[in-house]
Amino acid sequence: MRARTKRDGPKAQGPPCALSADFTKEFTLTAETSVPIHRRPASLGQNAISRLELHPVSTFALDQIQAHLADTLVERFVDRHGDAWGVIKPTEIPQVARFLKDRLGFKLFISMDGVDRLHLPPEEQEPRFEVLYFLRNVERNELARLKVRVNEGDEVHSIRSVYQGANWGERFVWDFYGVPFKGHGDLRRMLTYEQFKGHALRKDYPLRGRQNLVPERPLKDIFRGPGTNGVAE
């Protein structure tokens, strides 16, 4: 099979996913919208444009959210790499996730992450934390990027009931940034141990921070295969 080259042009996108009759008409943005939209920077480099052509970030998803769930959308913007983002209210992210999955075909949960904005310029430090969501529509070959913003102690509503893959994603964000998720049901640390003090990816976590030693926990059933009894000695 011949590898694609630059002469072949950008990879063609798949056919649009099937939508209900509610989505068959065109939706256009008007001056009456209250959601701010920041366009792609004019100085966007050629490398970034090529990356967008190969891995398109969905404005279709944001358009549909703005048309049908406008009350959930805080802001739309385009970052310095040319990627489109939608900022969602922390209490509304499960509704938006369900809408993208069931109605728009973004069925693949890619990942989650967190951002601590503590060391940004003062005007950008509030709210302090961001939680990022990456969802893909395989048929359209598009990636939806969403985020919510919360302050210390504020809860983000869990999307675990929508995407099972968010179980570990939310535990990771809780473990390393301390952002709690309401309705998760099993919000334990993901990579550090339960006695760990603090959250290691926060900007105020000490670079030379040390943790107290804890007793080694007995591990069972970690040896498998012929000649083992299934229990660690």
C-alpha cells in the first residue's frame, strides 16, 4: 500500500454522521449571540495549518452546541496553534458530553487533563484550574476540544456515566490537581497512594517536596502462569 505524500493533498474526511431531523437545516451565527468567538490568528504558521488539515479540530461540534445548548457555553476561542475550543459551565459538562456522543457521533473518549493557571498573568489566574476534554468523531475524523474552569474547591460534574473512559481521566485530574468530580462514585487517587499529601502537578507543590514513608501493602494475585499459586509470598 503506497504511503500518502504531500502531493496527495489533505486526507479526505469521511461522510457526516447521521443526525436526526432537528439537525438537517443549516445553522448560522448571528450578531445576537452572547458567546464570544475569537478567530484563528492571522499569523498562524504553515506547520500549524498543515497539522490542522491532517487532524482537524471540530468547529462543527461547537456550532451545534451553540445552536442547541447555548446556555451551557461560556466562551469559544482559537488558541495560538489554531485549535478551536469551547468553554463549558462545570455543571453542564455531562449534558454537553451526552449531546456530543449521542447526537453528533463523538463516541470516542480520547483523554482528559488539567491546567493550573497560578503562574499566569494576574488577569488570567481566575478561575485557577481548567479541566480539558478531548473527544473524537471517527466518521468525520474530527476532534472536539472542551474545557471547564473552576476555582479551588469547586466541583466539576462527572461525565463517567457518559464515557466510561472518563473514570481514570477524572481520577487522574483529582490525583494531580485536586479538582473534585461530583457524581463520580469512586474518586480515588490514580497514580499516587492514598496517604500522599497534596497534588503533585499544582504550581504551588514544592519542587523538593518529600512524602512520608508508608508501610508496603500486601499484593495478592500478581503472579500468573504455570508454576505459580497466584499469591505473592
